[in-house]
Amino acid sequence: MAEGEEGQSYIVGRTKPRPEGNVTRGTTAPNRLRRVDRWITATQGRLLLSVEQPPLVVDLGFGASPVTTVELYERLRSIRPDVEVIGLELDHARVEQGARFLAECGRPQRYRGLSFGLGGFELPVPQPPLIVRALNVLRQYKEEEAWQAWGRLCARLAPNGVLVEGTCDEIGRRAVWVSLGRSAAGTGTITFAARVSTLLCPSELAERLPKTLIHHNVPGERIHRFLSDFDHSWAVAAPHSAFGPRQRWIAAVEHLSTTWPVITRPPTGGRTRWRLGEVTLPWPAIAPG
């Protein structure tokens, strides 16, 4: 571990064995992950506050720029000021980019607890993380490899930890992610989120499904039936368009909840989340059979 200005550490795992995984394209942009970050801060705040020691959060595969890791750190600090966030990447140049950001920011105290390191699915961090965010990491893998990655990452979580894994578009207007505990696919949730004014129908979110689901969007599979039913609910809610796309989305989710186990209670569900263009269900309701 190297030391930055005023003793701040910013490189982790430089002497570890070769990291597990394949280097992604690295595409990123400011605020691309704002929807998932907003969900994490709203739904996992109690988890972050449940531990006495500073909680550790890992941003896995942050990409060619450290910007989204920095944003995650800043958003989580509003809940837990002593949070520690480590951005991990497989590419040395990307890790160095994160290190340069911290070295050149001019206000090292502002980012105390934020670091960047070389690592992959093995999560070479000093303690089991409470949260792992892995967005746009598994798209290039085969489905079987994605399931294996889930297993590896979940096994490395803290006892009450959460893996948040999924995909979003290039500017963060559409996203789908799952949250999983240490039991991996046995429990958890799946969230569909969008800037609803850009949607013709909810099934357009199919292109952002996690790798473990995207090839199952065919007749006979749960995810295909769910998206078809969501489109039907969207059509039923068409009269609410007069009040704007947000009201139509809320009405569609309410209709959908009569046939699907939509989570309706805070902090994960309810009208507050639906107004943001989200809908969350238990993962087993959607998971491949």
C-alpha cells in the first residue's frame, strides 16, 4: 500500500497475485450511476449505520475514470461520514488515474477514506466489505461466468453484506440491478429503474438486464412474462399520461403489483421509490427457474 499526500493511502493490492477477471471497456461518465447510488443510499443506510467500525464499501470495476467511485464516496458520506470506499480495477493505468486524482485534488482531507487499488473478483481489501457495487462489469462474460462471479463476490462479503450488480446505459437513464447477500442467488431483490419520460414501454429495460438474466428474456421464462405484464400494465395506465409520465409509471406499478410481488413498503418500495422511476421485486420472483 502506497502513501499519498499527508499520509493518505491510495494504492491497494499492488503486490497481490494477478487479479481475477477480464478488463472491461472502461466506459464511464459523471452521474452515470446516480440511480443505483440513490437506491443504495436510500435502502442501505441502516446497514451502513449498523456497524461500529467504519464500514468498507468496494466499487468493483470503476472504469477509465475514477469519477463514479468519487461520487459513490461522496453520497455515502452523507449517511456515514467515516465510510471507507475502495475502487478496484484490473488495469494498472486506471488505478494510477485514481491515485493521480487523490494526489492532485489539493484537499486530501476531503477524501480521507477513499482509495484505489488493483483487484478483481478476489476483492483484495483489508476486511470483508459491507457493500460491493459492480455495475457494467459482467456484460462481456458468459452467463455461466457471471453466475460464478456472483458466487465469488457474495462469499467475500461481510456477514450482513450486500452485492449490488447490474447494468445501465451510457448516460444512466436506464438501469437494472440485483442486490444479493452472502447466499448469492437464494435471496435479494431486483430493481428496474428509468427516466420514465424516455420510455416507450417498460420492456425497453430488457437491454439492461444483468448477464444472468438477459438470455432468459424469451417466452416461457419469468423475466419475459414479467416484462410482458409490465407492458400490459403500462398500457392500462395510459390515461394517467395526462398527468405526466411519472404518474403513468406509478399507476402501472400499482396495477402490476396485483399480479407480481412488487415491494410496496419503504425503504425499497412504495410511492416514494416509484416516483423516481423504480420498481423492486424479490429476486426469486424473477430468477431463472
